[in-house]
Amino acid sequence: MEITTGWYLVLGALLFVIGGTGLLIRRNPLVMLMCVELMLNGVNLSFVAFARQLGDIGGQTVVFFVLVVAAAEVVVGLGLVVAILRRQPGATADDLSALRG
Amino acid sequence: MVELVWLVPTLPLLGFCLLLVTGRMLGEPRAGWVATAAAAGSFLVTLVVFIGLLGKDSDKGERSYEFILFEWLPAGSLRVEAGFLVDPLSITMALFVTGVGALIHLYSIGYMHGDPKYSKFFLYLNLFLFSMLMLVFGNNLVVTFLGWEGVGACSYFLISFWHQRESAATAGKKAFVTNRVGDWGFMIATFAIWSALGTVTYTEISRSPAMSAATGTAVSLLLFVAAAGKSAQLPLYVWLPDAMEGPTPVSAMVHAATMVTSGVYLLVRMNNVLTDDALLIIAVVGGATALFAALCAVAQHDIKKVLAYSTISQLGYMFLAIGSGAYVAAIFHVITHAFFKALLFLGSGSVIHGMHDEQDMRKMGALRVAMPITAATFIVGWLAIAGVPPFAGFWSKDEILLAAWEQKNIGPLLWAVGLVTALLTAYYMSRQVILVFFGEQRWEEDVHPHESTWTMTTPLCVLAGAAIVGGAINLPLVKDWLILEHFLEPIFHHPHHFSSGTTTKIILAIVSVVAGLIGISVAVLSWLMRRIPTEPLEPEFLENAMYVDATYARVVGGAGTSGFQKTADFDAEIVDGTVNRIGRLVMKLGQLIQPTQSGYMRNYAVGVAVGAVAIVAVLAWGLL
Amino acid sequence: MVDTLVFIVAAAICLTGALGVILARNPVHSALMLVMTLFGIAVLFVAQEAHFLAAVQVIVYAGAIVVLFLFVIMLLGVDRAQNLELSILPIQRWAALVFATGSLILLVGLIMVVNEPVTGAEAMGGAASGDENVRLLARSLFSDYVYAFELTSLLLVIAVIGAVVLARKPKEIQGAVVEELGDN
Amino acid sequence: MGALQLLGFVGPSVNWWALLPQIILLGAALAILLASALAPQRTSTAFATVTTLCSAVTSSIIAIGLWNDVKTEGPSSSIASAFGVDGFSIFFTMLILIGLAATALLSHDYLDREGIDPPEFHALLLCSAAGAIVMASANDLIVMFLGLEALSIGIYVMIAMHHRRSEARESAIKYFVLGAFSSAFLLYGIALTYGATGSTNLVHVRDYLDAVVFRDQHLLMAAMALLLVGLSFKVAAVPFHFWAPDVYQGAPSPVTGWMASIAKAAGFAALLRIFFAAFASHDVDWAPIVGVLAVITLVIGAVMAILQTDVKRMLAFSSVSHAGYVLVAVHAASADGTSAALFYLFTYTIMVLGTFAVVGAMGTDDEHPLSRYAGLGRSRPVLALGFTVLLFAQAGIPVTSGFIAKFQVIAAAVNNESYFIAGAAMMTAVIGAFMYLRIVMVMYVTDEEEERTSRTWHWTTSTVVIAAVGFTILAGVVPQFLIEFAEDAVPILIRG
Amino acid sequence: MIQLVAAQSASSFPVLNALIIVPIVGALIVVLLPNSRPELMRPVGAIFASIAGALSLYVMAQFSIHEAGFQFQSVQSWIPNLGINWHVGVDGISLWLVVLTGLITPIVLIAVDPHHDPKPYTAWLLLLQAGSFGAFLALDLFLFFVMFEIVLVPMYMLIGGWGYDDRRYAATKFFLYTMAGSALMLVAIVSVATLSAGNQDITFNVVELAQRQALSTNTARLCFLAFALAFVIKVPIIPVHTWLPDAHTQAPTAGSVVLAAVMLKLGTYGLLRFGLYLFPEASVWAAPTLATLGVIGVIYGAIVATMQKDLKRLVAYSSIAHMGFIVLGIFAFTTQSLEGGVLQMINHGLSTGALFLMVGMLYERRKTRAIEELSGIQSAAPVFAGFFTVVMLSSIGVPGLNGFVGEFLVLIGSYETRRWWTVIAATGVILAALYLLWAYQRVFHGEPTPEDEQTPDLTLKEGLVLTPFIVGIVFLGLYPKPLLERIEPAVDDLIAHLEHHSDYVQPDIGAPVVVDENHGSEDDH
């Protein structure tokens, strides 16, 4: 069986969808952040696959930037989670729903 | 001299303006004299104009003058001018309007003595006179309509003059609104005439070719609706009995002598557009009104109510005449009726005045002693209306009966109706005279009837004189004596000529006189000599005017009001409710989707996720 | 053949890890599962001749980011599953199902349908062949993507400020928090 | 450079002038941070505010110079086509700088009052502004993505800086999680675009799409769809808007103003650049979707707005509705539509800044109930009138810029023969007007006992309100200058 | 044919611009007056409103009578990129509305005491005047729309700020209802301008667009409907009238007067200027429906008015009935009906304006508008009752007063083309008498209660304020010619325009000689 680019893309898509689904079903903000990471990794895989297919290094470069973005997001996101959980220990995503309507 | 016609309405108008500004300053009785002077001046000028007109040659068609003051409503091809038309018909009307009017003004000086709104009364009277003269002298339908509505408005003011009384206020409103129904007909008729003939000016209408039969009949009937409103014909008469709430001079002037006859004037003025079909209907309605009102008058107790129904009945006569084509007879009766009915009303006013505002005839009797002049003049009026020769009423009524007899389709029937009416008229007027002036004294002890002042009795005497000799203007005995007929002739396209032979005329006259005498006799027997029991003569059915008014009131007050209320509720609940409901619907829609704003970020993420899926589905896969 | 085997193994690792992340009750397990996925992806990067990225993936992601996660988990003491996953919002499960199946069908179907997924023009940033990967990447980074590269500094500045600002304990509420913690 | 040159490397040419605004902002941010680190006691709010203002003004002057350059020499792009120096980007740069200055002024009073550290706040604001400029100017999708992240992450932190309020933290985490979620979609869209066209550079994308006829477009369409999702989230279009009311409500008022104005403007800038410029050849595909989004955004925004009792939430939903208007303009997919969108965004930004200036000054409490505005018409007539003008402007009443903006949007829709959408837009304006009228009513029509003394107003707030009102009326009465500005910005979107 | 070339105005002074600007300047000056001198506000405002009024009279005096086209035109480039100009002009149709606006506002300012906050009150009224001028003078669709919408704001503020108990609801309803109506009009305005452009420049010039007539039949009809919706709500016509009673009832006296006298006319004026003129074919197509609605309005408004318990509400519903006549006149398309319609706009402004003023005066005295609570006022205040009577009779349509003239012309003109509509509409005169007289009877007649006894009569100032109305009512009733001869050329042109662009032909009525003369010239185009 030839492993074509398509397989990589499918795998990327699966990771993206799993990440997205996880974000929808999990209440732990930390796990939700991890799910976002999963989604980003799915995209990264697609980028690399496309880059390979195209024979273009640009796709890989982009992945590099995505890594940076992911890192920045995680830093800030974890900061937020820390700030919140420090004041509301054990709070889940669903507990943060005072604003509504 | 004819050119002075503008002065005729202007004098009362000036009087009105003067009283409007200085009325309260002038006070009693100067305000009354100012108004009377204006009315009398107007009469004198009318006389001058009349003499001037007489100086013109009738055969050359010179007795028709138009004076255009200014363009009133110029709009496209519609040119309505404010102008006067002086011709035999208008001057005839104007003469008795100003004449009787002036007398009633004079009478009111005494009658209104002590009223807090003394000057205002004369202000209204002058305004009324002005409007009436505009009605009469207008050279086109629209100016006439100006006067027409003007008199209506004045009638409203005057009826509800004592507006603190609920009944007076209601009566005034009723008169105006009922008149408006007639006005509706007037307006539509005007539109139709303009549409068909392209003009609203009388002289041009009379020169125009005939309208198509349908239009002509429609116009005629619409004009008759107008006339029925103003002149209290079935079924629009209901306002007139109630109008007696106004001061008695008003009843005399507005609701007997002048205003109510303007319907007759209008139809006579428009004689050349009236079609035969329409005339028949007019005659039938006129006859029916005459009979109906006479029947109602039989059982009234209020001295003025009797006269009111009598007026309606006499107006019915006039329309009977018009319907029979006898326009001159109608005008003739208008004039004589103006004399004797004004006389009767003023007399009744004198009685009411003397009896301290008592109007119920059952509480009168034997007043001839206390009020001799009033009694004498009233009796003259009675004889005139009862058709006793040679009083004025006899001549005009006789002519109408003759005209009815000669009506082409149902002449004898109309004549019979007229005859019965004449009999009834004689009866109920006799009953009134007996109840008021003869028999035993039935008034309360503390009432001290007295004769009125000279300002009130003078007009009575003058009018009594006119009621005696008024018939002279159109005596049928000799051809040359038909002054009125000759005078009015130019205004008719097809002058009416009696076809009956002299014998028929005389027989008919005798029959009518006999009828009158029978009526008087029955009254005398029952009311004076008490030979006939009186109770059956006053059936409740007639006393309540056959419940017509009550039925109207029930319909208007019941179904009408509730219908109006339902419409108003519909407006508030359905129409406006829908607006508010739409607003609430939007709110509801919002509340429906508000739960999506649940506050849970994961729910919000569903929005993003599902939205993404949907957009991808649509865009990339063309799914929808 | 080896390629296929590598792909299948790596893909299995990735998917297992990914499912583990979202299904593990304990956040610590989730984090470890994430490492597994990231590792699998690094392998696939190698398979796609993105050697440098593979290295970065392991070092930055597995080495730094996941450690950060674990650190926070331990710091906050939320490593107990029962605290966090008691219930799920109504409709949320169904919505997730809709999303998952819908997007899977759409995306996977998309890739299946598109026979030749990449239709792009000639390479813009230079070929991405084997040995030269790092050099090419560097060249690309400092030529075509230099602006983006510089912008990462902006992002990192923000992240630094953010971390400082958010982690700093505000004076006025410290006491209250201590009390709250004390209750637990 | 020397070492690189040895490797045969030639770096791309850099138009430093064009970069200067961002560099100044970033420099100012670092200067503030540095100052606060070195002399924490001496670094006052005033220092941060003044520095921010100065950088905004300086950058604006440079932007004006750039505008003239572009007008005379035509647009260009810099740094390997990653950064567009064109009318469009300078238009947004100026807008963002105006927003920056206004937000700095509004924060001045607010931060002191609420006990927020001014240096970090202003540094983040400056970075966020730089990110917005990058986003609006980016000619490359990945650059745009980085700009978006800079803008967003800055905002996450700025929201969360309001330590005392749990609402602030809640809204920060909500915005963060959802923002990260949606940016994953955006990124996936970028990946698919890359796969479909071989590049992330918009110039290449456009040229490629112009030149090539696809055998099948699924990949490209999916890419567009996902890009649309990501950016719709940023501009708060339905159904990606759910975060907006909660976040607007919870965030500090100046940040809310910044989000509602600049974040939205930058989002639309990216949207317009990507769709109108790069995907112009496929407008038959994306325009209908944008149209549908526009209509539901208009309707939901307006309908939800009238239900709210909290002024900030009202304005949040109104902001959603306004996004719908801009989407109507985007939907037109024409030069008219784009310039209408630019005009709309410019005027809306200024209105909304003025509006949140009032809101920010009106209260420090956690909620902004309508009743707080009761009697403002009597106690502060001038500012109440100003607020009224701003609200009427948002409702699209004539003689304000809001009307002209709405008119142009409608005109663009009509030119595109989208009569239904134009009608729907106008009808939702009526629904929305109810909400604005409610606020106005409360200010002017009060029973005596409802009246209360209002707090004193800092001059910075008043300055912003008055400037915003002045501009709103000016652009409503003589809009020609702004229309020309917007039109000049359009035809020179991308140049390779 | 409509004259494209405008008549050279008598002077080069842009008087129409001044008309719009003077009140705005006045409003600004009032705003700048010190708050410590509340007594200055209304006089200063009245001075500016009067200057504008005087300017409107100047326009009237300088108006050249037999010109059909627009006079005193002034065109300034405004938003050239969108083809929008500041373009104002006046013709026989708008002239009198401008004069009415010019005269009513100062009177209202002088007459009605707001009781509180005189500054904003004065300023809003002045802005209302400016906006109304603008709407009547605008010859650019965009400018018109701006003015049409902007007048909502001052009126909204007046109702909300100085109205009665239920003012919030009424003001909001007023604003939203009218705004909803005009929402689609904006779309239609843009559509007309865009679709008419073809390969020419886009323009919003009304005259130019009317000449182009470039829309297809269906498009024109749709656009007409959008325009008509806005105007029909403004007029208002059944069934979209319910904002009016609420707005009138809750508005302060000044608001009610201006609303009735000026703002409602925006609807009928709009139908004439932007309905018939821009969409002749569509107007003819829609005429039966609109005329029917107008007639329904006449009857329905009167019936509902009869049952009202609040005097102001009653007058408001009478307004609906009266406006129905105007709509009938407009959609009967004859010289007389259109002239009558235009004249009736003025008449209605005078009589209903005066009625609202007087109801306001009554309210000032008795603090109630409920018909039930009033009785026998005539005994206590005879002069007041007298003034009221005159105005009432004018409203009823008694000849010799202005109300008749308009109604009569409308009806006689409509009879030719809409016979049965006219016959039914004419019954409205009966109902008008019914509800007004009944109300009059209940309020003014009867025995006064002790409170009613105390009702003071008209003061000198109030009398002076009402006098212009009475003079107008009587003068127009007796000598409307000066108005008619200025209205006629414009109306005739409009009909010629209608005939030219649709299959409608005005029936020949009236003196055959006159009609024949016209025929020759009409065949030319």
C-alpha cells in the first residue's frame, strides 16, 4: 500500500476533529487547552504533508510559526487558568457561566 | 337699483360683525335693536331691489341679473364664483325672508328680555339671516350650499342656545347631523351636475341641454335628499320636532318660515333638471310626509310640538306641489305658510312667555282673556292654516290640491291624501286654539298670564294682516290676478298650467273647504263642547309620532353605537393590537433564542463547531 | 513498505494518544497521552522529511509545553478526576457527536474525493529535500518568512507580559484566597 | 548579514518606512515596560498614557506620509510580499491608531480607578494594536494569523488584568478558549488554502486562482469556509458570536471598546483582504454564504439586543448587528461594497469608542443596568446629548455618520441586486433602533425619584466623547472626505 | 411636460437654504444661551422661527404665479461620489406647506409653555422646523430621506421629554413605526437611482429621475410600493395608523400641533412628489387600492373618533379621517382633486393645529383631557368656546371656512374618476359632524360642574395666538384663489406627467371651450 499525502491529511483531519470534539465534551479547562493543541497538531501535520507534496519548504516554515503561536497561547492560557483556579479552586469550564442571557 | 343686492346679505353680516365685537358692550336692548335694524334695512334694500327688478321687462328676459363678486374656487375647468343671482324667484324668497325675519327680530327684543346671552342671540339671528340670503341669492349651487350649511350651523347654534339643558344641546346636534345627511345629497348632486353639465351656475344649468335620464333622475333624487334633510321630509324629519328646544322666535323664523323652506326653494330653482320619475317620488314622499305629520300633530300636548308637526306637514304639501309640477303653488304656499306659521309660532311664543315658559297645552285654556292680541292674531293664523277662505292658506293649499289632482299617474290618490291632511290640519289646529285660548282655565294658581310687550305684539299684528291678505298675491279667480305666477314664470322651463276646467276647480275648492270645516267641527265638538270623548283622539301611538323617532334612537343608540364601539374596539385591539403583537413577537423570538446565550463556553463552542460544519457543508459540498 | 508500516504505527500512536487525551478522566493522563500524540506526529514529520520540525516538535512541545501543562496541573492540584468530569451539559454530547461525525465525513470525504489533494503551483519557498532541510528551512525563515519570524517576537513579548501579569498575585485578594484554600 | 551572504543568501528588501508605525508601537511598549521595570515607583499612569499617545500620533504622521506615497507612487508590498503598503492597509493603520489613542485616553482614568497596573496594560495595548495593524496589512495568511494572535492574546490578558472581578476572568477564559478554538479552524483553513494553491501568500493565491481552472474545487472551498469561520468569529458574526455579549460585559469598558472597534475592524480588514482581494475570482461561491451570515447576524443581533437589560450587553448585541451590516457590504463583493465596509468600519469604530467611553465612565460596578443612566439628560446634559448622538448614529439616523454608512451599505447591496438583504438590513435597523431608543428614553424620560447624581467625569473621557460625537456629526453632514478616503483605499488592495 | 429649466428666482439670494439654516442657527444659539436665563429661551427661539417664517412669506411673495416648475432652486454639490447634491426648490405644491411650516412653529413657540427645560424644548422645535422645511424643499431623494428621517428625532424628543404619562410608549412607537415605514423606502431610493442610471451618471435628482422613467414596469411598481409604505404610515392611512393617536395624545401641545399641521403632510406630500411624480405608471396602477384605503380612512377614522373618550385622541382620529380625503384626492388624478388635496393639507394644518392648541389650553386649565370630566365649558369660557366652535366648524367642513374648500375640491374632482369612492367618502362629512358635535356637546354644553365653572376664559395672549388660525380659516374659506392659482400650474404639470407616462387620461370636465384649448397643447408631446 502506497502511503500517499492523502493519508497524512486524513490523519491530520482526524486529529483536528478529535481535538475539536474533546473541547466540546471536556469541562476541565486544562484538558480543553490540550484539545486545542491536538487541533493545531492536526493542522501542522497537514501543512507538512502539503509541503512535502508540493516540494515547498514554506509549509514547514509555517509549522514553525504555529509552534510559536501554540506556545504563546499555552503560556497565556495556562496563566489564565492559574489565575482563575487560584481564586475558584476546582472550577470547571461550566462553572464559569455567570455571564449569560 | 338691482345692483344694490350685495347690500342685502351684507347688512345682516355687518350686524353680525358689530355684535360679535361689541355685543356684550351694547347689551340689552341695544344689541337687539342693532340686529333688528340690520334685518329691517336688509328688507328695505330688498324692496328697493325688487322695485328695480319690476322696472325691467319680463318678456325680454331682463329680469335675471348676476353679480359676480369674486372668483371663489377656481380649479381647472371648475370655476365657482361668489356671485348673486337676482331673478324673480330669489327676490320673492328674499322679500319674505327679510320681511318675516325683520319682524321676528323685532319680536325677539321682547321675547329674549333678560336672557344672559341676549346679544349673542341676535348675533346668531343676524348670521342666520345672512346665511339664508346667501342661500337664496347665490348664483350657483356652491354659494347656495354655503348658505345652506350656514343656516344649518345657525340653526344648530340657535336650537342649542340654552345649551345647559341637555335636551337642547342634543336637539341642536341632532338637527345638524340630520341636515348633514341631506347635505351629502346636495354635494353629490352638485358633483353630478358639474360632471354632466360642466357648470354649477344656475343660469348655465338652465341653459344646458338635459342630462341623460338616469343621471337626471339621480341628480333629482339627490337634490330631494338634500331638500328632505333641510325641509324635514320623511324620513329625515326627525330633527324638526326636537328643534323646538330653541327659543320660540327661532322656531318661528328658522324652523317654520325660512330655513325649512329652502329645500323647496332648491328644487324650484333646479326645476329644469328634475325628471318625471323623480317628481313622482317627490310627490309621494311629500304627500306621505304631509299626512304622517298631520297625524302626529293630532296627539301632541306641547304647544310648539303641534306647530312643529304642522310645519312638517305643510312642508309635505309643498313637496307634493313640486312633485305635481306646480312649482308656483309650492312657492306660493311657502310664502303664505311663512306668514301664518310664523304668526302661529310667535303667538305660541307669546303664550309661553305669558305663561312663564309653560308649553303644555293641558295646563292652559281660556287665555283669550288674558292675552287678547295674541289670541286674536293666533286665531287668524288658525283660520289661515285650516284653509278657511279667504285667508291666505286657503288659496295656496287649494292650488296644491288642484295640482295634486292633476298629477298624471296617481293624481286622485295624492289629492285624497292632501284632502285628508287638510281635514286633519283643521282639526288639530282647532284643537290647539281651543285648548289654549278657550275652555276652562287649567293653569296653576301662581301663574299670572299677561299680554306681551309691544315689540312682540306688533309683529303678531303685521303677520296676522299678511295671513289674511297674503293670498292676494296669487288669486286664481282671474287670470291677471295670478301675480306670483306671472312674476315667476321666467324661471321655469316648462311653466305649469292647470288643465282642469273652472268647474272642477270650484268643486275641488268646495270639497277642501268642507273638509276643513269638518275638521274644525270635530274639534269643537270634542274639545270645546266635550261631546266626543277625547281620549281615543289622542292615541299614544300618535302622541309618540308613530315611534319613528324612538326607533331611530334605538337604532342609533343601540346597534349604531355598539357598532361604532365595536369598530373602536377593533381598532384598539385588532389593528393596534397587531402592531403591539408584532413587537411582542420579536421579543418572543428573542426569548426563544435567548437560551443559546447560556453562559457555558462549551455551548458557545458548539456554535462555532456546528457553524463551521454547516459552512463547509454548504461551500465545499454544495449541501444545504 | 517500511513507509507504510511507519505510518500505520505512528498514526495508531497519534490516534490512541488523541483519544486518550479526550477520554482520560485524569488530566495528568491526558497530558501524558498528549505527549504520545506529539511523539507520533514527530515520527510522521520524519517520515515526511521534516527533520528539523520533528526535533522541534519533541523539544518544544513534548519537552516544554506538556511539561508546562503538567506543572500547572500539579501546581493547582487538580489531578483528581472526580472533581472535574462529573456531568456534561445537556445537548453537549449530541452536539459533539454531530460535530465529530459531520466534520469527519466532510473533511475525510473531502480528502478522499480530491484525488490529487495538492494542486498548487511550483514550489514557492524552494524544495524541501532531505539533507538540506534545516538549511532550506532557515533560508525560508529568513527570506520569505522573515516578517513572520520577526512577528513571533511580538507574540512572545505579549506572552511574557501576559504570564507576568496573570501569574502575579494581586495584593488585595491574597488574603481571601488563602482563606478559601484553607477551607479546602 | 555578512554571514548569510556567504551562504549565497539575499534577504528580501524591506520598506522600513512602512514598518515604522509598528516598530514605534512596539518600541513604545518596550519603553513602558522598561521604565516600569527600572523605576516602578515613578512610572505613573500618565507616563504610560502619554507614551502611548505619542507613539500613536507619531505613527499616524508616518501613516499619513505613507498614504501620500501610495497615492503618488502606487501601492507596493514589502518583505517578500508579506506586508502590503497600500491604501487599504494605511486606512486601517490610521483607524487602529485612532482607536489606540482613544483607548489610551479612556484607560487613563479607568485604570487608576480600578487599580490595574498601567504599564503592562498600555504595553499590551500597544502590542495588540501592532498586531491589529499587522492583521490588516498582511499579504500573507500566516502573517495575518500571527497578527491576529498578537491582537487576541493581548486582549485576553488585558481583560484578565481586572483582577478583582470574577466576571473579567470569566470573560477572559471564555474569549481565550473560544478564540483558540476558532483560530484552529482559521489555521486549518490556511493549511487547506496552502494545499489548494501552493502558497499562503495572498498575491500568489490570487494570481494562481486567476490563472488556473480547477478540476474540482472542494479543497479550495473548504479552505474558504474555514477561513470564513475563523474570521467570522473575530468579527462576532452569528453563529460565532456567542462569546461577544459575555466577553463585552465582563471586560473592562476600555477593553470592550477596543474589542468592539479595533478587533472587529482588524477582523474585517483581514476578511476583506482575503475574500475580496484574494478570492475575488470565486465570489459567486462565497458571497451567498456571507449574505446568509449577514442576514442572520443582523436579525439575531437586533432581536437579542432588545431583550437585554445591561447596557454593555445591549451594545454587545448591537455590535453583532453592526457586524451584519459590514457583512452585507462584504457580500456585495464589489469595490462599492468594500469602500462601504471601510466607511462603515471607520465611522462605527469612532462611534463605538465614544459609546464605551460613556459606558466606562458611567460605572465601576459589575453590572451596567439601564437604570444607571436615568436622569443623565438632566444631570449631565452635554454628555447625555453626546451619548444620544452616538446611539442615534448607531441606529442609523441621518445627520450622523451612521446613516451615511448604512446608506452606502444599502447602496452596495442594491447595486449587487441583493434587494432582500438590503431590505432585511433596514428592517433589522428598526428592531435595533428600539434598543437605542430605550437607552435614550431612560436618560431623558425619568420620574423624579429615579434621578441620581452621576459621578464626575475625567477630562480624558470627555475629550474622547466630544471628539467622537464631533466626528460622527461631521462625517454625517459632510461625509465626502471620508467617502473619498474609503474609496481611495479600495482599488489598490494587493500588489505583488 | 414638467419644466426642466427652473424659473430664475427673483433674487440670487439662496432663500431656501436660508430657510433651513436659520432655525438651525437659532437652535444652536438657544443651546448656547446661559442656563440661568430660562426666560430667554422661548423668545429667542421664537425670533428665529419668525425669521424663518418671514422668509417663507418672502418666498411666497416672490413666487411667480403661473410657473409650473421649481423656483428658487439652489444646487450645491454635497457627496459627489454618490451623485448626491444639496438640491432644494419650491413649486406650487410645496410652497404652501413651507409657508405653513414657517408660520406654525413661531406660533407654537410663543403659545405653548413647556413648563420645564425650555432650552432643549426650544431647540428641538427649531430643529423640527428646519427638518420640515428641508423635507418639503428637497429635490434630491437622498436629501429628502435625510430630512424625512431626521424630523423624527426632535419629535421623539418632544414627546418623550414633555409629553404626558404614557409618553415613553408613544414616543417609541412613533419613532419605530415611522422608521419601519421608511426603511424600505431607503432601499427603493437607492434602487431607483441605481437602476435609472443606465449608462448615465447616477443621480438622486428628483426631476431628473422623473424625466428618465427608466425602470421597468414591475420594478417601478415595487419601488413605488416601498415609497408608498413610508408615506402611508406617515399620513397615516388605515390600517397603519395606530401610532398617531398615541403620539398625538401623549405629545405635548406643541408636538401635537406640529405633528398634525406639518409632519403628517410629509406623507401626503411625499405621495405627490415622490409617488405620482417619480412613478406615474405605478401610481395609476395602485390608485384604486390607495384611494380605497383613503376612503376607508375617512369613514373608519370618523367612526373610531366618535367613540373616543380622550379629547386629544378624538382629534387625532379626526386627523386620520381628514387625511383620508387628501389621499383620495391625490389618487383621483384630476386637477380639482389634486388642488383640493394640496389645499386640504394646508386646511388640515390650520384647523387641526388650532384644535390641538385649544385642547392643550383646556388641559392647562383643567389638567384633564377626558371628555367625561368636562362639561359646560361654554358657560364658563364663552370666548374660548367661540373660537373652538369656529375651528370645529372648519373641521366639519362648513362652507365659508377653509375645511370645506379643500374637501369640496377633492370630492368634486374625484367624482369624475372615482365616482363611488366619492359617494362613500362624502358620507364622511356626516360623521365628522357627528363626532365633533357630540364631543362639543359633552365638553362645552350642559350644566357646568363647580370645577368647570372656574375654568378661566381665553387670555388675551391666547386669543392673539389663535387669531392667525381663525383668520386663516376664514380667509381660506372665502378666498382660496391666491393659493389655488399657485397650486394649479404645478398640479396640471403633474397630471400631464401622469398622462404622458401612463395610459391615464384625465376626463374632460367642465366647460367644453376650455377643454378644447388644452387639447391642442397636450397632443404636442
